[in-house]
Amino acid sequence: MARKQIRAHSVSQGDVAPFSPQQPRANPSRRARTELEFDEPAILGALFGQFDANLVLLENRLGVYIAARGNRIQIEGAEDSVARAREVLQGMHRRLLTGQEIDAGVVESLIAMSVEPTLEGIVTGNPATPSVMIRTRNKTIVPRSAVQIDYMRALAKNDVIFALGPAGTGKTYIAVAQAVSQLINGSVKRLILSRPAVEAGEKLGFLPGDMKDKVDPYLRPLYDALFDCMPPEQVERRLASGEIEVAPIAFMRGRTLADAFVILDEAQNTTVAQMKMFLTRFGMNSRMVVCGDPRQVDLPGGPPMSGLADAVNRLEGVESIATIRFTSADVVRHPIVGRIVDAYEGPDAIKGPGQFS
């Protein structure tokens, strides 16, 4: 069935035409008014949000005035802000039409993406621009920042991907989603998730139980991402069969990981020797993703060189190896997380051992 289109027209003090990807960015100083009309009344509640919360968020973030009357929305304000608000509403509408949910995080992400003049096709659903998304059994993951778009494309194309950046940017979650998608469609036979068993400044002491009980606390974030992308019964079944393996990096030694999607999380806490050992496990028809935050090195003892820093310095630019760098601007958790990251990583921040810019 053909997708219904949003009808829109704009008027302003200078008869400004509606913003489109082919036109230059609107003038931020001119006033404008745009009206959108939606033909799908069933999704208006989700589009506007409870008590019009999504519209209020747009007003507060972009400094525009939005009036909703029936299936029509009128936006007034500075021309540039009106154009951005229009793009965001169209992006929200497109996601709802494809069965995706809208929450405050999605709205915040679309607002951030609307700043980039090269992203209108992805935000508004320009048919000339191919969609960027990852489909899993539980949900469809779409990019929430400009760098996430590059990351998803790199995951689909390259053999080894280094994903660097602060917490909350989606490094590990998107990698797990891509791995689950490839496991489901049969392009790989195994999914292997690993991370160093390094305490983040705490002393956990003796942990009771068998080996699995001792290492599981370190690997819990990987399990969380798995259960978010697959039904719990499937995760448990594939874990039992060995199709999905979650293990510390020490368990990788001596193996060749063929027909596998392999993810190393918290890679900044590997030593140079561990990283070399891990990367040389690469087998035929495999893909490796190495995720880490260069500013969060928790290696014990003196100032050893982080294996992640060493690997990126050696391998960046090598064919079939991609390096994706996230910043606080790409944080897709609550907006305050990005501001916290900025506060800790400002010009006065002190780098730890083995860290790099």
C-alpha cells in the first residue's frame, strides 16, 4: 500500500517556500509560519504525545509556537527553527507509519539530527535516500544521531570496527542489534560477546558460585542488550546451544572465531597483549566490533598502555577496518547525560593512562 503523504505549505513575511533537502538552510532571523496536515488521525495521539508532550518538547527546544487543531499543526517562529520543527514532525510521522514507537528520546534525537544539513533525507523519509536501520525480533533500531548513521553503515560493510566514545552513545547496543540481526538471518552462525573482567575502581572481593556466577556480573550489560533485541526464551535457547556465547576476554585465547559476529565491550580495559590476542582470533566469514571509551580506563596497577589506544593507533586506515568516534553530542540517553560528559571531558579534564584523543 502506498504511504500517505503529509501535505504542507508555508507562509512568512517574504512568502518563504517550504524547506526541502534541495534548498539551502533557512534564514535564522526571518519569521515564518508553516502548516502540516496529516491524513492518519489514528496516529495523532502518538505523534503529539500524552497531553501534547512531544509538541511542548519541540516548542521548548526550538523556540517555536505550535498549535494543533484536529489533524493540522501550525508552526510559527524563526524561519530556521520552523524548518527544523517541520522536519522533526515529519520524521516522527514516518517512524509511526513504519510501526516504530515515539518517546522523548526519539524526539530529542530527531531535533539533534535536524541540525545536520545532510540528514534531511533520513529524517523526513526522502525516497531517494536509502533507509538506515537494523531489524531484530523485538524491534527495529534506527539511528538517533549523525554518527550512529556512519556506525550502522560501517557495521554492514567492514570486517573490523572500532567504536570509540562516551557512555550512552549506543556503541555496544547497536553492535549487539546488528549481531542479532545477522544471527537471525543466517549470515553468521554464532554470536560471541566479550569484555575484560576489570573492576571499575571497586573491590568486589570473593564471589560465590561456579565460574559463570563469578564472571556474569561483569557481563550483565551485554545480557541486557541481548534481551532487549530478542525474546528471552530465544536468548536462553541459543545460549544453551552455544549459538550465543558471553564470556570474558581470557576465554578467547587459543580459538579461531569463524562464521561469527564477535563484540568486545569495554575494550579500553584490555592490555596491549590482550587486544592483540583478541584481534588475531578473527576467522573466515566473521565480523569484529571493538567498543570502548578512551577516557574510562580502569586498568589496575601502574600506567599500562590501553590495548584499545594501541590498536587504533596501529590499525586506523587499514583496509576493511573502520574507526567510528562518538562525542557527547551523540549521547542518546537523557540530555543531561551529554552535559555531564561535557563537564567531565572539558578542556580541564585529566586523561588517564593509555588514553588518547
